[in-house]
Amino acid sequence: MFEVPQNASLKRIKFCERGQARLNDAISAILRVGKLSNKTLYDWNLGEPEEILELLEDALTLARIEFEKEVLNARLEKDGSKDCKVDLPADKQNGYSAYASAS
């Protein structure tokens, strides 16, 4: 998915390598979560699958917000608005830790 041109910077190389590895890990983990649906192997209550899916969607939304924040900051900087910087609201800044403790 990630292309690394021959003259790529170290930061670009790191992004591509780590991005591909983390994306592969995330996809594998999500697919493993889906295997929990097998009622012959696992016992779960009717509301639990929806909770799991909502947590996954929330984590994806937080990741999307992080990227969108950086894109917006880059655009502001390109337009000369260096005094403006977008940041996550305080209640969202450590959002990932909530998911780690939910498991």
C-alpha cells in the first residue's frame, strides 16, 4: 500500500514501514475479534458484539481525527497561519487508553 520512492526521506521510510506493519497488525486483530462470534466456541450476551464493534469504531474515529488534525495543521502552515494550530479537545487526547483498559 505504501510506496517508498528511491530518494525518500528517513521519515517517509519510517512512515511506510511502520504504517504497513501497524495496518497489517490492526487488520489481523480485527479479524481475530470477528472470530469471537463463533457461538460453538464462545458464550456471549446479545449486547456484547455491539459494544465490541462500537469500541472498534470509536478507536478508528480517533485515528481518523489524528490524521485530519495533522492535515489541517499542514494546510494552515502552508497558508502562513503559523499562529493557528488545531489540537484534540482535552477529553479526546488520551482516548486510546480508554480502549486499552476496556479489554
